[in-house]
Amino acid sequence: MDAETMKMLGAGLAAGLGMLGPGIGLGLIGLGAMQALGRNPEARGVLLTNMILIGALTEAVGIYALIVAILLAMVV
Amino acid sequence: MSKLGCSSRLMVILVIVILALFLTSFVMGPLGSKLFNIDVPRELQISKLHVALPSEAMFHVGGFKITNTLISSWVTIILLCSLFFFATRKMKVIPGRLQSFAEVVVDGIHNTIEGVAGPKHVRTFLPIVTTIFLYVVTNALLALVPLWGTWGPVEHITEGSHSYTVTVPFLRAANTDINLTLSIALVSFLFIEYLGFSRIGPFKYLDSFFQFSSLGKSFADLFKGNWKSFLSGFLFGFINIYVGLLEILSHFIRIVSFTFRLFGNMTAGEILLGVMTFLVAFIAPVPFYGLETLVGFLQAMIFAGLTLVFGVMAVTSHHEEGAEHN
């Protein structure tokens, strides 16, 4: 395998494996929020804000992987 | 048939036109022509997808590069300034259209901040949170306007054996420039730290990281001759200082996180739209435009909301929090 192939393979792996963790995390956040909503429907507003905030924090991790993938594929 | 808003014949014609557009663009596009082995005429061929990560310089002013994202952000600034200038120029008790729009926006953000920060701190956060939100959301939504990111001079680039054409747009989505997101993140960071230092005092604010008071207490124990509690207090004091250092590091990591979150989301959105338009030129990208509208709004909300939450954490020191809980 030449360098170009390895780079593309690295980019794909970085994006794919890097999204794995945040995907699981976002699922867990959604699970927790839905369960809380089912038990306490009045807290919808507070739950939504907190869910989005924590979702953003989780998603940022995936974005790092995406940046690495874009850098590998297009810049380096 | 009045529910459709047009006659049923027009509806059928519209559906047929949309379907025809979709199918032709799919078959003639790079996906369909590979799939069905069609020789697309040269005029209809789509040039290779080109992604430019750093923004392109449009012209230079005294050695200072004016990039297309910078021009785009100026457009946003002019738009927002003129909107709020004209909305608040002749304010009335019974607002007109423009004034009531501005009132709805500001009042909505005001209420959201009040829900998070409490009525005491609303006025502290309102200006900067509203500015960040409106700036980011306008940047994100303007990027979806037709001609944005596509209108510009065409350059022919020859690379080895194959040549391709690249459009250098005059206007590019401002959020896809890492310098812009970094600068907003720095403003947010400085605002949060300034609030922490000024509102609860520099020593108290630093104490909320390191908890020097527990270390001081242990030395007081030493002079009293209470060896055992001195040792444990001394140890925990050092652990607290280490934890405080980590917490200060986490404050700096916020800048990186803020920067890359917005930049990554917006760049990924632009690339997604580009890829969809490249694969199927018409109709297929429309749902993705809807998605990008949502993402732009959400990212602006997240940027402003996280600034707000971190700011609230800075103005309510740890001691106050403890006092509230007890």
C-alpha cells in the first residue's frame, strides 16, 4: 500500500471509529432524557435544554474525529 | 381540492415536473451515469467536487488578506446592524412589523436567559449571549441563500494529466472559517473569566478552583499542635490544588471545543450539501437544506447557551452553591 492509500484508509477509520463513541453517548443521553420525560412529563423544558447542552458536548468529540478525517483526506 | 392551494391539474403538472427534474438529474449525474453506463454530453458533465478548507483570499489591503468568509461576515454584520437600527429608530408603544419582530427575538432570548440564570443576572448575560446567537445563526442561515458559496470567478486548474475547474466564491459561509469561530470562542472565554474575576472577586474566584482555605486551615492545625488533622488537611489541600489546575486546563479546553464544534458542524454541513448537489443536482439536496437550517439554528443556540451556562457557573461560586444546597 502506498502513502496515499494509507492516508485515505486512516481518514475513513478516524471518522468511523471516532463517531462510535459519541454515537453511543448520544444514544445514552436520549435514553436518559426519554426515561426522565416518561416519569416526569412536566419537566420537559428543563430536560430539553439540558439534553441539548450535553448532546452538544458529546457531539464535539465526534467533531474532533471529523476534523482529523478532513485534515487527513484533504489537507495533509 | 381547495386544501392544496392550487387546482389539481396544476398539482399533477408540478409533481411531474419535479419528478422529471429529479430523475434526469439523477441519471445524468455521476451516480446514475456510472450505474446505467450513459455517456453524458460534455455540456452537462459536472466537474469534480472540490473542497477548499482554508478560505480563499479575494483581494489584499496593505498586506492584509481579505478572504471571502470575511466579506460574508461583514454582510452579516451590516444586515444585523441595519435590521436593529431600523427596528428601533422610531419606537412606538404599539409596535410596527419590524419592531415587533425585533421585540419577539430579544424577548425570547431574554426569557430563556431568565430561565437559566435567574432574574438577578439577566442583564449581565443578555447583550453578549444575544449577540453570539444572532451572529452565528445569521451566518449559518445566510450560507443557505442561493449564490452564496457558488457565485464567483471560475479558475481552470491543471494537475498532471487531468484538468478541472474550480469556482472561487465571492461569498462563503462565514462559520466555515476557523478564525471566525476561534475569535467568537475567545470572546466567550474572556467574558466568562472576566465575570468570574469581577463579580465574586479575584481571590474568591481563584479559591473556587484551588480551595486554598482548606490548606490554610491545616496550617492553623499545625500551630495548634494537632498533627493528625494537619497531615490529612495538608494532603487534601495539595490534591485540591492539583484538581484546580486540571479545572483551569478544562477552561482553556473550552476554547478548543467551542471553536471546533461550530467549525466542524458548519464545514460538515457545507460538504454534505456539496456532495448531495454533486450526486443529484436537483430536488435531492432540498431535505438537506432543511437539515442545515436546523443545524445552524441549533449550533447558534448551543454556542450561546454554553456561554450562558459557563457564565452562570462562574458568577455563582462553589461556596455559594454549597450554601444553597445545605
